[in-house]
Amino acid sequence: MKKVAVLGCTGSIGTQTLDVIRNHKDELCVHSLVAYSNLQGLEKLNREFSPKYSGLISVDGEECLLNAVRGADVCVVATRGIVALQAVLYCLDNGIDVALANKEVLVCAGCIVMPKVGKAKLLPVDSEHCAISQCLLGKNRGDVCKLLLTASGGPFFEKDKNCFASFTAQDALKHPNWSMGSKITIDSATMFNKALEVVEASHLFGVEAQDIQIVVHRQSVVHSMVQFVDGSVLCQMASPDMRLPIQTALLHCCKPSNVQQLDFEQLMTLTFQKCDFEKFPCAKLGYEIFNYPPICATVMNASNDVCVESFLQGILPFDAFYDVIKTAVLHFADTAQNVAVTIETIKEFDGLAKQFTKQLIWERYGK
Ligand SMILES: NC(=O)c1ccc[n+]([C@@H]2O[C@H](COP(=O)([O-])OP(=O)(O)OC[C@H]3O[C@@H](n4cnc5c(N)ncnc54)[C@H](OP(=O)(O)O)[C@@H]3O)[C@@H](O)[C@H]2O)c1
């Protein structure tokens, strides 16, 4: 029986993780549950799963994440932001596998996380990265030509760029294919999520950003692809349902699931398009960020967090994300020059970048 620590158990990925556990009771059990502040939700889950440990980050502090992973076999990281970084490092140091849905931890701390992989596995739950890792199974890394990261394009892909300034939070929260938490849904609409994913993929698979190509695939059936030097391309396809990558990470093998089978009796049109970086400049931050010191990835991520919040509050216009984030990255680029990436510097620059971005948004849009 595999004991699972679920960090972020009340969110979209957390809830789906618990669904996978319910469906594989013979192999998986809940070891611990951690939410941020949703006490009612946590108590309900405690009643159902009787975990060995449960906690709320907002009440018990970050320490509760460490308490939750101790004694687990695998930890699903489905919290927001970088709060779980220390727990991830602890797991890797102590032979506890990490099923990582959270993108931010790898984006900010890839260079300290990846060298620790070995004693324990780092299993990507993000659907694109899970797909790529499956396409790479049994392959020689030297034969890889490009990673092709698919993108749904979000709700505004076909819209005219001139309308972008008028899009509201309500418009942006309507994702065409996936049902996810609000932060990642906005990231999907701006395509900033692809910037995060390019950086994430670069760390996970040891591939330069220039060899990772974003391909817009509106149907979200192909979850990503790998192109090889012989001209062949492998892809992984499935209905868009996060329970599949979660299950793949937790079980390591093919088992029946609740994911709807693709129906090839029906006409299925799959399209692939170039990413329009003019229209979605946030996506190109995933490449640009490698021109700056590594701690700037934390600045980029933190600045985007504040942008999402201000956009949801109706302060920041939808077409202003890129300028604000780029201004923050440029502002810190010099001071970041000789800064080593550590838990402390990540927290420090996360705080500084958030403060700077709030001020910037206030000056530009708050009055
Ligand atoms: N949703 C998806 O389909 C999907 C796909 C790929 C990757 N991811 C990644 O997975 C992670 C979780 O996404 P999600 O969509 O599941 O998010 P979500 O639905 O917003 O859930 C977030 C979880 O984290 C907790 N949380 C809230 N505020 C927090 C904070 N300030 N610090 C730490 N934890 C906090 C929430 O607890 P409370 O309920 O107590 O607030 C909840 O348990 C993100 O990093 C996202 O990028 C998600």
C-alpha cells in the first residue's frame, strides 16, 4: 500500500488526487492532508480518509508541510506558489517520491531541486510534462530533437488583439477544455502558463529552452510531443482529465481509470498551430527569462502572481501583464547578478518582486 501525502488537498488537483486514491484503494491510501485555509473542506476530508496527519498552512505555518510528508511514500504537491519548496527538498533527500503538479517550485528552484533527484523520483503531474516523460520512455536522450509543448490557447486565442484590454476576469475564467483553479485558468488565458511550462520542462528534461517549442493545439487531446532526430514524432493522447497524469505519477503503470476513452468512431479533428507571441507575449517570457540571472525566474513568477490578483480585482487590464512582469524582471536583473538560488533568496526575491509589482500596478492603474 502506497502512503500518499496530499499537499493542497482542497484544490482542483488535490480533489482529483483524492478521486484517484478512492478509485485505487487497494494500492493507495491517504497518509496526510494539507490545505491552506479551508478548514471546513479539510475536516470533511479528514472524516472520510482519517489521515495520520492533517494541517492548515495559514494556521500551522509551513512546518505543517514537513509534518505531512514525514512517513509518506509519495507526496502530491498541489499547493499554490512556492510554499512547498522546502517539503519537496525534504522528500527528495529522504527517499519520498514527489508527484509535482505545482509548476512554480521547479520554475523558481529547478537548479536546487533537480540535483537532488535520484534517491527519490520527481514525477511530473503537469499534463504536458507527464506526456513528454512518457514519450521519452526507453528513448536515448541524444536522439531528441525538440520537445513540443502543446497549448490550448485559452479562451481568447481567436479573438482580435485590439479587444484584449477589455477582457474581464469573468471572460478569462471560462477555459474551453480544462476545469482548473482560478490562478492557473488566468495563466492559461494570458498563456503565461506556457512560460512556466517551458522553464519547468527545461529543468525536468535537461533541454535548452530553444529546443522546446510551444504548439497551439485547441482540442487539448494531444498532451505534448517529442520530435526525434530521425524525423519521427511521438505524442501522448487522452481526454483532457488531470486524473490521468495524477494516476500515472502515483501508480507508475497502466491501470483502469475514470478517464473517458477517446472515441475514434467519431470524427475528431486535431489542429496544430504556431504560437502567436505578438498576441500572447507572456508565453515568450519562458524563453526570455534565460537571458537573466536564475533568481529572476522567481521575480517573473512572483510578479505574475500579483498581476493575476490585480486582474481578478478588476485593476490590471488583461493586455498589461507582459509589460508589468518584464518591467519587474528588468528592475531586478542587476541586483540579481551574483545571487545564488537558495530557499532564502527565493523567498527574499519573491517578496521584493511582489512588493515592486504592487507598487508599479498602483502607479500605472490604481488611480
Ligand atoms: N488545476 C489543474 O488542472 C492544474 C494542472 C497542472 C498544474 N497545476 C498546478 O497545480 C497547483 C495547484 O493548482 P490548482 O488548480 O489545484 O489550484 P487551486 O484549485 O487553487 O488549489 C490550490 C490548493 O492550494 C491551497 N492554497 C491556496 N492558497 C494557497 C497559498 N497562498 N499557498 C499555498 N497553498 C495555497 C488551497 O487550499 P485552500 O482550499 O485551503 O485555499 C488548495 O488546497 C498549481 O501550482 C498549478 O499551477 C494545476
